[in-house]
Amino acid sequence: MDIAGGDEIADMLDRLGKAEQREFKKAAKRSTREGLKPMHQAARAAAPRVSGRLRKAIKLRTWRRPKPGEVGMKLFIDPGKSRDDPAGAYYGEMIECGHVASGTYVPGRYMIRNAEARFGVAAQDNLAKDLAREADRVIKGK
């Protein structure tokens, strides 16, 4: 999901001082996380609860972008470090997108895709409002 206005935010960051840039980036991360929480909760709620491992493996993390002034978050299924890693679910992508088992196609559950379709537009609107409010707060020094 991409938010329009990234160039405007980058220009604003150029005008701000270094300390204000750090504050604005922190505020942007905070508002992005808050904006994506409903999507994260919906994806977790849609996950099958056989063992709870897949539900726990659906994560919302900061995504480090290569361009200065950009902040990102990603909602993903953590595969874990190995098959036995309890912090991840190696089979998460198969459940999300579908797979073939014993010669038969098993359709995907589309937990993350459905959560994005359901909450994506609202998350973008809320995020744009929150970012504008946070930018005003940082510029005014409150």
C-alpha cells in the first residue's frame, strides 16, 4: 500500500532541522503503526486457530526504506528461522495463498489480502490525517 504525498513529506523533511527530522520520523512511524493496527487485528482474527502458531506469526513491523524521508510498515507472516521455530509459521504463505496437497488444490484463506481490502482505504485516510497532525505538532515544537 502506497500513500500519496511522499515527495511533499520528503521536501518538508529537507526544510526541517535534524532534530525535528528525527521527531517527525518517530511520529510518522507511530501514526503508521496506529493506522495499520485494525488491519493487523483483522488478519490475525481470520487466521485458523488449530495451534495458534499462524495467528502469532502475523506481524506488523517497520520497513526500512532506502530513500531518505520515507517510512514504511509491513504486515506479513513470519516464516521463522526454521521449521521448528515456534515464533514463526513456515506454512503461513501456503495457507494465505493456497497450495497443492495430495494432487488437489487447496484454496488460500487470504487473511492479509482480505484485511487490506477491508481496512486499506480507511487506513490510508486515517494515516494522512495523523501525519498532517503530527507534522504540525513537530513544526510548532509541541
